[in-house]
Amino acid sequence: MDSHTLDVLEYPKIIQQLVDSCACSLGKRRAERLKPSNDPEWVRERLSETAQMRVALQEYGRPPFGGVTDISELLTRASAGRGLEGGEILQVTANARAARLVAGYFADAAEEAPDLAEFSERLGFYDELEERVERAIDEHGDVRDDASDELVRLRRREESLRDELQERLERVLDRAAHSGAARERIVVQRGGRYCIPIASQYQSRVPGIVHDRSDSGATVFIEPQEVVDRGNRLRETELAIEEEIRRILMELSQLIGSLASSLEADQRTLGVLDFIHAKARLAQKMGATNPIVRDDRVFALRGARHPLIPGEVVPIDVWAGKEFNTLIITGPNTGGKTVAIKTVGLLTLMAQAGMHVPADPGSEVAVFEEVFADIGDEQSIEQSLSTFSSHMTQIVKILHRVRAHERRHERKGVDAPVNALVLLDEIGAGTDPSEGAALAQAIIEQLHASGCITIVTTHYNDLKAFAYATDGIENASVEFDVKTLRPTYHLRIGEAGASNALDIAQRLGLPRSITGRASEFLDPDQVAFEDLMKQVEGSRRAMDRKQTEAARARAEAERLQREHEERLAELERQREDALEEGFEDALEIVREAEEEARSIIARLQSQPKQSKVTEEGRQRLAEMRRQAEQRLREVRREREERERRREEEEAARAAEEAAALEPEPMEVHAGEMVHVSSLGRDGEVVRALDDGTVEVRVGNMTVETRVDELEPAREQPGDEAKQIHERMRVRKSMDFEDEIDLRGTTVDEAITKLSKYLDDAMLAGVGHVRIIHGKGTGALREGVHEYLRNHRYVSDFSLAEIGKGGSGATEVRL
């Protein structure tokens, strides 16, 4: 991913927030290295693990990462046979304990976070290490006195010798004090030996070994002769204790060395889990959601919020990749244009790094191979680059990178768009407006042709017209409240933003005479175009309102349908209850028959086998059996009949509802004027297509729409519309080429290009054009001729003369 893009979109600031959310250094290191990926499956897996961790956090709180530190260097020393100190052994043991606790945490959360629970199963259990360290070392890292039997014995001996030594020293000190030789009644240590301070002039009165003198020389520190032997034995014991402690620490170090590879693997696992935990915590803090990852370069962010803007943030809805690939955002300064494209870029990077994004649930993201951005004022004084030059330098780099992707596709023989997101802020700014607008349009054309998903911001009005006239490019604007002179920061896709300069100036107090005079200097064609755009946008807003009303009506209808279905279900339950009662009646008959049968059988058993009573009893039993079976059959038939009637009624109801929802389609014919409800404008029917859609010419564009979106024409074109049409015809004729080259295309691709070309020819008022289709197999020529035979603009056509293309070109008269 381009490093310049990461910087201008402020991705490092998000990474710093992620680092701050980690619990230990192991997770922090992973967070610092996190970069966006262009692998959709990797992105889905990382987003899923973040989602699972969020559920675990809600249910069980934070994982027990306390005690986790980087112990790699300690493990290296231990595995090399070198001893560790007590505090270092405690540090290793704390990591082992954390591994056990973290594994237990995710085992408990296995239902909420199955993938993380499976991953945590890699963590080891070190019961022996934990138990031995707990017995041998206290919480301060010191070896316990009872760490071994030998150490217990040595500690007792040390205590006994020290007590004896202290007792003898006190006696010597008493004598020295009586004689005036002792400076103070204290016992001190010098070089590990127990001594008493004696005045230098009296040192002969206390036989012993001088171990030290004061700085002034007035005091000597003497180990009395009578305690030297006990001092030696105490020192030997202390050395033995130190040796035993070293042995215990070495044993524990060797145990750690034998577990080093497993403990090192745990370091990696704990680091990953802490890193995922940090992503989940950051997502909770941002109020982020788990986006849907798409593979088709389509993204749709609903309620998207820039995560680095403090305070209340106005959410935006922004999408691209489906109806259009290029979005041109216009509007006033400080209106939110730059924030909008930075929001798209930053949220895309976050999602491709496996982080949840601050947007509404159901938002969709695309996974791009590259994300390029040129945003903000990057004027460089050191490099003597103006704002324009600085921006253009970066755009040149972007175009080179995009072209490199195109060449790779060409070498591989792949016909696919460049999978890149390009964000350009104030494209073409910082130079002459007319040249800047022309340059901006050419750059946008190049990026659009490459198939990149491109979002640009601009003040140039020419780019608004360019967007309206070009397939796959859409206008958008940030709202500005002219009454309050403040931006609302809402993004409206499908509407070009107006500059509002004259309105704003007038509201700020500029005399109306000046603003009126300024309006006279405006290009009339541009004013007409702006008025036309306002009409289109007004129609679109009206359509939006109608769609909102329709959605409300649809919701109400669905509510009523649910209530109706619930009532039907209640009736069905009542019928089921009634059927159950019928079964209960039948079962009661059977129970009564069984009781009567038992009494009959009892009587039969008391009679002779062939008596008249036994014969009557058998007949009565047979009759009872027949009656019971008959009643059960009747109940079953009633139930089946009711079920069949219910299914027939539901099928009939469904058919009626489907028929009611299906409006009668309008019959349309070529050349007929109709009203396109989705655009709010009248147009002329060009032709009806086989798939049930209709081509309609609305102004200078041809659109495909469903028949059910057409209504009878509402008004005839007036003088103003004719004037606008004439102005657009003049503009089109200025750059129209009377020849089109279709070589290298399939028949379907050629027909699509030819249809728009003939529309442009009619708009430009051209009466004759040439179509170059090449000779080849003749399939393309036949396809073109078949299309021309049925085209309403074509009056005649023929192959070109020899020397002017022959059978490789066709002359068309319109």
C-alpha cells in the first residue's frame, strides 16, 4: 500500500490508537506493524476475529493479560544453559500463568468466539514450573528459606552461629567500654566480618584483627580474636547458603530452558490475542461495526463517521462501484468535501487491515489492490514547489501506478478494470481556472477509462456538466444552508453543488446592484445549464420524497399484512384446537368402549364357551370396534379436508395479492412521448427491448427503464427547452467526429458504441457519417448493417467506395 496515501489519510494515527489499546508489549509490536491487505479472505478472517473478540468482551470482560511481557531474551539465556535470577524466573512464570488463564478465558468463551478459542488451544500449561517456582521463590524474587531441605539446615546453622557470635561480641564490647577503649556500643560489619569500633590509641587493649579504619584514623574496626573462629564458621555457612541458592536457581533455569520453545510459541500466540483484543476495544470505543466485504469493487458506507474528528460528527452516506465508478463532489470551502473523501479512504484502509469501521450496520466495503490519495495543501517551500506543482507531482505518480496495473493486465491478456481506489482533493486547483478544469477533466477521463473507483472534489462547474454527460460518472455535493451561511456537512449523491457565491455575498451585505451586475457577467449558457441542473435535482428530490412516502406506505402495508397473517394463524390455532377436541371425543369413545369391553370379557369368562351369552358378547365387541374405527376415520377425514381448504385459500389469497401488486403495463411505441417517473422528465421512446425494458431519449441522453416506470407525457417541449437543446447541439457539433472506428470490438460492444454515436450525430445536426468496421470475417459488418436497417435515424447506408475503405467501411446517411 502506498506510504504517501497512508500518511495523508492519517492511518498512522489510527495505528497509534490501536497500540494504546493493547495490554502488553507483544500486542503493541504487532499493532505497530499492521498494514492493510488486498486479500479479501484475509480481510474477512481478521474482521471475524475482531467481531468474536467484541462478543467475548461483552460477555466475559477483558482477557487476563496481566503479567504478559517480552521474555524472549530470558528464554534464549535459559535454553543456552545460563542461570536466571529470581526476579527473571518470576517474570517467566508470570507469562506461563497468563497463558493458562488466557486459555481458560477463551475456553469459557468458545461458544461466542470459536475461532479464538481454537487458536488459544495452542497455549501451553506449565503446572510443574508454576508449582516449583511458587515453592522456591517469594513475590520479591528472593529464594525462600525453605526452598530445599539443605537450605533449611544451613539457615538454622547460620542463625545459631550468628546468635553465638552476637553474644560473645557483646561481652567483648562490655569489657572494652569499661576500659574506655570502645568508641560506641555497636557491632558493625566490615568485609563481611563482625567488628567493634575501638579508639586507635587503645587498640592494643582488644586483641584481634583490624579490618578497617575511619577516615580520620581515630577509630579502628577490630574483629576480636575470641570470635574469629565463629566468624569463620559463619562465613563458611553463608557461602554454603549462596551456593545452595545458586543451585536452586539453576535447576529452575534448566526447567525453563527445557520449556523455552513452547514458552516462545506462547509469546507469539499471546501477542496475536492481545492484538485482536486491542482491535475489539478500539471498535467499541469508536462505536464501529463489522462491514460486509465484497469482491466486486462495490462499497456502500452508511452513516460513516471520520474516527479522528472529536465531538459530534455528521455521518455521511457514500457509495460507488455499481451505478457509477467515478464521483465528483462539489460544494463550498469548509463544507466537508475533504472530510468526505478522507472518511472513505481511511475507513477503507481500516477495513482492509481487519478493523471494524465507524459506520452503520450493513455497510459494505471493497478490497482494493491499491489505494491512492492526494489530499490537502502540500506546498513545499524546501523543494520550491507550488501547491499546483506539488499536487500534480503526486497525481503523475498515481497515473504511472495505474498505468502499470493496466500493462500487467495487457501482458496477462486480462480484460479487467484496475482494482484501485483513487481520491483526489481539489483536482486541478492552484492554476488558471480554465486550464485547471480542462486538465482535471482529462485526468478524470483517464482514471475513469482505467476502471478505477475514483472520488474527486472540485469547484469547477465544467466538471459538473462533464459528470452529467458521461456514463459511469456521478455528481455529489455537500449541503450549504444559504440562510445561515453555514455548511450542514451532509453529502448528497446525485446532486451537483452550487457555488452560492452571489447569494452569500448579498446576505453578507453586498449591495444588490453589485450582485445584480455580477450576474450579468455570467455565461448565459452556464446559467441555463445551472437552471437545468436545478430542475433535474428538484425532480430527483421530489422523487426521493415519493420514494420515502412509498417506503412508509409499503411498511404500513407490511405491518397490516403481518397482523392479517397473525389473525389467520390464530384462527388456524383455533381450528387445530377444535380438531384436537374432535380427537379427544373420539378417544373418549374408545375409552368407553374399552371399559365396556372389559366388563363383557369378564362376563364371557364366567360362561360356557359356546353359550348364547358368549356369542352375544362377541358380537357386541365387534360392533364396538367398528364404531370406534368409524369415528376415528371421520375425524381424520375432517382434519384433512380442513387442511386442504386452508391451503387452497392461502394459495388463492397469494395469487390475488400478486395480481394486485402487478400494475397494468403501459403500451409504448417508438417515437411516442412519455414521462419517465424516476427522472421526473418527459422523453421520446426510441425502442422496446426484448428483456421488457425500453430505451427513452431524455434531452441529450438515452436511458433504459422499465415499462412500469413510464407514464403519459405531461407537457410539450417549450421555447426554453428548445433554446437549451439548440445550445447543446452547437456545443456537440464543435467536437463531433464524422467517423467512428469499431474495429477490435465484439458485435454487442460495437452496437453500444454505435447507438451513442448516432445519438451524438443527430444532436450535432450531422447528415452523413462513416463507420469503420474492418473486413475480417464479416461478422462485425453484418451486425452493424442489421442494426442500421432498423434504426429510426438512418435513411440509407452502403459500403464505402474502393479507395475509401471498400467493404471495410460503411457510409451512413441520416
